[in-house]
Amino acid sequence: LEHLLDHTPYCASCEGCLAKSRAKKHLEGSFKKSGADHSKTVTMDQLSLSDVEGSIGIGGFKYGIVYCKVEEDYWNFVPLRTLLAGEAEESFKHFWASVGLTSSNILVHYDAHSALVRICDNLGADRKHPPPGCPVANALIERKVGLILQGIRAYLTSAGLPNCFWPMVGHAFSVNYNVHHLN
């Protein structure tokens, strides 16, 4: 049962681990957490989760956003119906409140996606984004995006669920991963 929380360590006889291992591997280590004060640093990235057939998740969800508090390596996945700032802003406010931050004491790392820029502008958060076309400059959040995609794939395969359940499965995976790895 503990293995099914986040499918670690890898088990060759587990269908979820096999599904998870088919994911593209990202570069690790290019975002250095050591040496700088990251107590107020959050990183975020958005992703589209509509599959190739154009089906959407239960509840009308098409996208997801991943937030990570760098110092604690605490992260969360939130399914979104749109990438418009309103829905994403609310989810970001809930995340930063859950980690004890406010817009006046937060530094956000993200790529230059217009929805993410708008969120930070609307909320007055300090921000920093990597140079265009250089996603490894924020490898920490890129790794979390890869991890959530692997986790969704593993959970859906293990449970025998169709892809439309990804919004619930994604959130459950991020919660289980944090509980298992923060203790």
C-alpha cells in the first residue's frame, strides 16, 4: 500500500511503475537550492492535459498548474478549466497562504507564459523568469511537472481508470507524494 502512494522505489512488477517509467526524463540539478535564501521562493508552471483526442478531465478541466515552495520542496498540483488569470490566481493565493507567504514577501520563478505573468502582476508578487527557450533554468518546477505526469499515468494505470480522471488523480498524487516525502 505504501508503494502505491507515489510508486517509489521503482518496482518492475508494478503496472503503475511501468507506466510512470515511460515518461520523458528531465535534467536535474540546474536550479540550485543551496547557497541562496529560498525561504520566500515559489516556482510555478502550467501544463495542458487534454489528451490527443481532445477529451477533457471530469469537471471540464483541460489544464493544470504546479506550485512548489522551494525551501521545503513542498508542491501542489491544481487542475484548471482555463488558464485565465482569475481561476489560476485563486489557486495561487490558496497555495501561498498554505505555505505561510503573502504577495509582499514572495519571489516567484516561472516561464514567461502570459497567464503566469498576469497572475504575478495582478497579485503584486515579485517575479523572475528564465531566458526564452531555456526551461532548464527552472529545472525544479520542470521536474515537478514531469513527476505529476508520471504520477497521473501510474495512478490511472494502477486503478484501471480512463484518462478523464486525471484531475482527481493528479491532486491525490501530489498530496500523497508530499506526505510520503516530507516525513
